Amino acid sequence: MRYAHEVGKVRAAEQALMARLPEGTLMQRAAAGLASVCAGLLPAVYGARVVLLVGGGDNGGDALYAGARLARRGARVEAVRAGARIHAGGLAALLGAGGRLRDDGEEGADAIAAADLIIDGLTGIGGFGGLREPHATLAARASRALGTVVACDVPSGVDAGTGRVAGAAVQADVTVTFGTHKPGLLIDPGASYCGVVELVDIGLGPELPDPDVVAPRAADVRPPEPGPESDKYRRGVVGILAGGEEFTGAAVLCTGGALRGGAGMVRFASVRHPVELVRRNWPEAVTTVIEPGDGAALAKVGRVQSWVIGPGLGTGQAAESLLEAVLGTELPVLVDADGLTVLARRRDLLRRAAPTVLTPHAGELSRLVGASREAIEASRLEHVRGAAAELPATVLLKGSTTLVAEQDRPVRVNPTGTPRLAAAGTGDVLSGLIGALLAGGMPALDAAAAGAYLHGLAARLASAGPYVDGEPWHGEAPITAADVVTALPEAFRSVAGAGAG
């Protein structure tokens, strides 16, 4: 897992540690780590042209001390000052090592354009709102430069606590963060400005409380594994209520996600046409035709260990009756798509003791909690936490960064998403996949987070094809939801291999 802490907790941990250390020790640890990463990014340190973008805060000091270390190894280091304030000790160290100070005008612009490596120390984790001048202009120049851009702790212009970006921000190739990750490094849009994130240990660990946000790695994803005594019932039986006369594809895709997601059996129920399509595409599924408004529908489906309801189901009275019946059981239930629309007018159905997983995108969540879609997209972390507490349920907020929240638990951030998932039907696949993991016995938070990880990984595998030296062989290609279903077994193999390693 990668652990992230809110800015206030990081500040408190830093203060507690600094109180026990000689003055300046923490900054020197950060500068040493920053300089080490930068040296590794250069073909050779000696003779390299390094530019420091220096604000008036501690991040400017970190950059200056790191620049001094590189200058002592033979790099040609120039600091471009943003404003009148500058860290006096860091500047003295840089000048003493042979570095130079430039203003933010023409000289600074020329230095940035010619640099092999640029260290962004304009603002730190306390920065919020848009960058002011001259910081905004320097950030834009750095982002356009040909040299490698390394952000110090967080790219300037990115809100470290939320990932918000209001205006100009530094587009980094590498971000060197200190002590712990910050939420804004893991959540878009901020995450998209970070490049590769390198964590430098400066000794904060013992001072930090439990994390606020965590991002799983492949080895952390542990889907249920069949044992020697397993049979289809022990592996988990998923009940799926999806599809209607209008939206039939959702039924096929959701069933495929569940089957390829490890379910021992899928029991699918709907009106006749979706049932016929599921039978044709997935003969493994056990199907039942039910009539709209059939009060005995659940009994006809048979025994299951989790329910998935909503994709393509419709939003009328028949769908509402089915949702009320499913949420009245004592089984884990995942609600998606049309089911969420019904819940927006029947939130009373969420008063249940059994696990409930909701998988909205921002528009669906806006109907559930009464916030605007724009507000949710601007502050995804805040809203997914609030929704998990208000509804209450395990809430998976889909988007460029998928977030999974449960009350009083760290928010899970999915790192495997790809823009290629912005295609019709991919959410239906995710619903079936998570339903299978729930039926296999995973707790709701773990099932939702693992499902998001595997789903995103399958999309990447389907889109990129073979990899050579860690890069897509022929670049990425458009994919469909059916391609994601097909790639799920390879995604499962990938995480199993990471766990074994």
C-alpha cells in the first residue's frame, strides 16, 4: 500500500520530530533525498545544467540545499527566485558551492529553457488556490521546457490535500515527496501533474497517525482463491438483476464481469429478451425469466451469496420493487446505474445491516446526495467521504481517479484506471466483477477496491497489448467493454504473480 496523510497531520508530525532533532536536520534529510533522485535522473551530474525555481517557503530551502549538493558534484546550478523572500541558509549554501542566483525575468527564462533538469521549489504542501505571479509564469515555463522537471514534495499549483488544480501548475516528470504521500499526489487532476512519485523517508513514520488515503499495489489485491475442497457454491453464487427490453447489453456485460471475476455460479434474472442474450453469450449462467412486478422474483432466482442490481434495469415501479426486495435481504448488495436512480428517490431502502456497495459516477452521486456534479468533480475526496457517511454505504465513485470510501476508514484510491475505460458498458463489467468478489466472501471495502484495481488493469492490458521493456509495444488502442471482460483473467494472473513475488 501507498499511504497518504492530510497536510495538517504531516505538519504536526514534522513539528514533533523537529522538536527532538538539531535545527535544520529535517530539511537536510529532504534535500539529500531530493538531490539523490535528481542525480539518478541525469546522465552525468558533472557539467549538467540544473535550474532551481525557488519560492519563499521551506520547499525553496529544500531545493536550494539540494542544488548545493549537486553543485558540489560539478553541476552548473542556477536558482531563479520568485519574489523577494528566499531561504537565507539555503541560498548561502548554494552560493558557497558555486551556484548562482537569477531573477525571474529574461535571464531566468533563458536558464529554464536551457536546463537539463529543473527543480520546482516554488510552493509546498501548504499552497492552495491558483498560483500568483511570478509563480504562474515560472510554472508555465518549466512545464514547456525540454529538461526533466522534478517537483519538490508536490508540484506547485496542485493542492496537496485534495488534488485540486486551480489555474497554472507545474507539470512534473518526477515528484519527490517527503515522509509520506499526500492525497493530492494520488487523486486527479493533481495526480496527472506528478509524473513518477518517489517517496523519501525523512523519519516521520513514528510520528504519523493512521493514513487518510491509501492506494493499493498489485501485491495488496487478494481476490478469493479456490481451494482443494472448493465447489461452485463455496466459490460464491452471484444473483444479477439487470437489463430490460431497452438496455440488453448491460445484462450480458455484467454477467461476463461476474463470471470472469471468479464467481462459482451466476444466477441471472430479467425479462425474456435479456435472458435470451445472456444464454447465448454465457451458457454457464443459470437464467430465469421474471415478469415486471413479480413479487416472487427473488425466490424464483434461487439461493445466492450476493446481489448485483441496476445495470439497464429501468427506473420504474417494477425496478423499484425489485430493489426493495433485494435490499430487504441480509446479503451483500451492489447497486449500480438505474438502481442508483431509484435509490435517489428511495434512500430509505439503505437502512439495512448487511453490506451495501454503491458505484456511482459524479452525475449519479449528485442525485443521491444533492450536490452538483461540478462540485463533486472539483472535490472528489470530500464528497465520496461525505456520501459514505450520509447514505451510509461503501461508495465507489467512478472517474479519472476512482475512489472507494467507507465511514471511518481510509479512502482507497485506485491507481490502475485509464481514459480508455470511458466507453459504454465498462461500468456494467465492474458491477459484475465486484459482485463476484462479494459472493466469494470479501468485505465490501476490499471487494470494491480490488474490483476497481482488476477492472482498470484489465482495461490497460486490453488497450496496450504486449509490453516491451515496460512500454506498450505498439501504443494503446481503443477498447470496448467486452474487451475488458476478455482481459480479466490476465489481470487476475498479474496480481497473483505480484503476490507470489
